[in-house]
Amino acid sequence: MASITPISQFQFLFNKTQFGIRNLRDVFFTNPKSRAFSRKSSSSGGAVVEAAAKKKKKRMEVVKATTATAEEKSKKRYPGEAKGFVEEMRFVAMRMHSRDQAKEGEKETEGPPVAKWEPTIDGYLRFLVDSKVVYDTLERIVEKAPFPEYAEFRSTGLERSESLAKDLEWFKEQGHTIPEPSSPGLIYSDYLDDLSAKESQPFLCHFYNVYFAHTAGGRIIGKKVGEKILNKQELEFYKWDGDLSQLLQNVRDKLNRVAESWTRVEKNRCLEETEKSFKFSGDILRLILS
């Protein structure tokens, strides 16, 4: 005959905490598998689940919107960027001009226009001497190449040191005394030496602006000054061997290739140097009127 558990033993099991009436009731009403739980919580549980789903969806929408905003900022186009970094440099440089010099110009006009300048031979010689100091420095730096990318800009056809040496020799033959380099040229030279050894991006900003500005506004100035004080004599400083437009394009292509490896921060560092380049060059240019 099968044994029957004594009542006293059953009561002992029944009275244990985990099997007490209260606990049995809790288990009964909170067990998801029980019918009572299903009937009682189906409506309220569904509402909770639906609310949680809506909350999650809203959170995902916020994350998606934030991500989209971040991506939009990262894809922000800088003026000229679509055409290459040189176009960005050109755009920033044009803003350094006055409105009467360029339609993109944002600077106030300083002094009379070139057509009304009253240059002197002595002032022009000071300008040529200090310009040569700067070009000598630029050519020496790219030859030495403390950064490998500088070597890309050797023998571009835009070099001006040799041409300036010929011009100064011509003035000497005309009986003029060639002055010693002055502060504007020496200060700029020292700055370029120091900068080029530390940061390549801002140095190449100066390289670009010095050479390209001379082929544009520099030629206009040279022509006007030559008409006024040199009997329209055209200096070697304003002559290039070969097709100048092609020489410029070759350098643009090289600058664009070099800049492809730069981060946006490095590109901006280069662009930020434009104003300093214009200031240094402007100090030298004003020597013409001294």
C-alpha cells in the first residue's frame, strides 16, 4: 500500500515561507503562464509594452536626427572646395582684397589706387631687394625640404630669385646704388624660416600667395611703375619662360594633390595663414612709395 505523507509533514512544508498562502497567491497572480495573470494583465501589460515601444521609437528618432546633423556638419562644403583646395585658397585670398581690386573683396581701400601712385627709383629698388630676400628664402626652403612635400615645388618655373638678380644688376649698371635689405623683407624671411620648419600647411599658404599674387596683381603694379619711372622698361621680374598659365596650373595640381592627405583641421590652418601672408607682402609692397 502506497505510503501517505503524514499531515504534520505536509503542514510543515505548507508553513515554510516559500510555500505560504501569501506566497502562493503572489505566484498565482504574477506567473505569466497562469490564466489569471493573463486575464488581469493583458490590457495593462499591453499598454505598458506599447508605451515602451513608443519611447524606444522616439529615442531612436532622436539618435537618428543627431547622427544626421553630425553627418551634415562633417559634409559641410567650404567655398571652392568642390574644385579642389587651391580654389579654397584663392577664395580666401580674394576676400583679403578691397572691393575696387576684386568683386569678392571685403577689405577697406587703403591708400590711392595703383594708377595714382607716385613711385620713386629708390623706393622701387628697396621693394625689389626685399622681394628678392623673400624669394631666396622660399626657394631655399623647398630645396632643403624639411617636410617631404616641399620637394614637389622645386623648379616650378615660377622662381623669381634669378630674375631679380638680373634686374638689380641692370639698375647697378644704370648707375643706381643697390640698398641693403630692410626690415619688411628680413622679418618676413625669418618668419618663413621658422614656420616652414614647424608646419607645412601654413608655409604652403605663403608659398601659394607670394607666387600667385605676383603673377596677377604684381604684374599690373610692375607695368604701372615701369611706365612712370622706367620709361616702360619691362624687368625680368615680370617675365617667365614658357606658358605662364600652364606653369600656374602645374603648381595648382601639385598643391591639390598634396592637400588631399590633409585633414580638415590642417586645411583650415593653411587658410588661416592667408591674412598674415597679405600683411607681410603688403609691408614690402609699400616700400615702392617710400
